[in-house]
Amino acid sequence: MSGILYLCATPIGNLEDMTFRGIRILKEVDLIAAEDTRNSIRLLNHFEIHTPMTSYHEYNKYEKGKKLVEKLLSGQNIALITDAGTPGISDPGEKLVKMCQEAHITVTSVPGASACITALTVSGIGTRRFAFEAFLPSEKRERDQILKELEKETRTIILYEAPHRLCKTLHLLAQYLGNSRRITICRELTKKHETIFSTTLGEAEIYYKETPPKGECVIVIEGKSRLEQTEEEKARWEEITIEAHMQIYLDQGMEKKDAMKKVAKDRGVAKRDIYNFLQK
């Protein structure tokens, strides 16, 4: 019988956020796979956890992942921890979970802190629908493609960013999303010097140019309003004539009556207005 892989959340800053169950699991498993053993040893020492530990990170996730799967298949129980927060979110744990599922190994979560959710809940920005993007890609073409997609995103957007890249990222976001978009930047979450800064993209860029940030940042951005999206779509249709607009749908095989209805909807006017215009 194979063992169990436990995705064990660890504090994102404040050690008091470690759960009782998390401590128990880390003491009971046969092995702890940690993103950075030098960082994790402080956590284990604090809670007097003496379980053997091995490294599992971005640069060894394939080879080490195979070895961990073998150990699990032999019956060992393993806890996976990241440097901070919940494993599998924007870290190589995602790959290990997939490998375990393919090998029919049981995977379970020991929930706890998560930087993206913590930031979202204190942001003051809509929480019902959100899109988590983690870190923007470093490659320009891929990054620009993501930013173009975010330009139309109506859900709240959550990003991670390193302090030394924050100003550049805010500048890019302002270019694509506009200076007036609401934003909340969270730094040092759950720590003594926690900062929750709510402002606009344009003002945030100016502020952090003058006051370079310290500590990892979580950026929470208001999604594009549906009203703004509708107005932009209407404005694009108004750049062409009603006759040309009609022809687009007629060329698609629509009946004239249905085409008029679609044109009216696109332009936010009554169908009768389109009919009267075409009659003239």
C-alpha cells in the first residue's frame, strides 16, 4: 500500500499562523520535502520537529519528483512544504501532485496560510470573482500577451512581484489597464511591518518611485467594469457606418431582420432606430 503526500501549508510570515494539524503531520510523516531546506529548518526547529528533510525545488522537480514518488509507492508518507504559504500555488509542488495522481498515490491538503487569498481579503476590492496570475512572465512576448488578456479581464486580478521589479510592473500595468484602475499593494503580510496600500495604478507608480519598497509584494487590481467594457465595444462599432456594420452580419448569412437586431444590440440602440436609418 502506497503512502500519502501531504501538502502542508506553512506561515507566510507570522509563525503563530502554523496550524496544530500542520505541526502534527510534519512530526508524523517519514520525510519532509522542502523548497529550501535552509529556510525550512528554522520552522522545524521552532516547533521542535525532527523529521528528516530533503530538498524539492524548481531546478530538481523532475528527478527528485521521481524519487519522491518511488518512496511514496514503497509506503512512506511525505509532507511537502514551500518557503511560505500553501504548496502547489506558484511553485513546483504542482508538478509533484500531478506525478502522484498519475501513479495513483493519495494526495491531501493540510490547509493554512496563502499570500494571494490573504491579500485579496484585505484589499477592499471585489472577492467574488478573481483571476490569480502569480508572477508575470519574464519573456517580453509572453508578458505582453498576458497583459493584453488582463486588459479585458473583468474579475479582480492578483499578481505577485519582487520589490526590485515593482515599479517596472506598475508602469506596464498602467500602460495596459490605465492609470485610474483601483489597486491594493500588500507587503510583509502577517509580519510586524505589514503594509496595505490602496490607491490607483498611476499613483502607486509615482509613490514607489519615490519610496522603493521592501519585501515581497502582492498586487490586487480591480477588474474592468462591464459598463466600461460595453461602452468601449459600442465606441468601436461606431467607427464604422451602420451600412458596413449590417453588411458584416449579412455576409455571415444572417437574415436582414436578425442582422438589424444584432447591429442595434452592438450599438446600444433600439432596433427601430436601425430600421429607420436604413429606410432613409
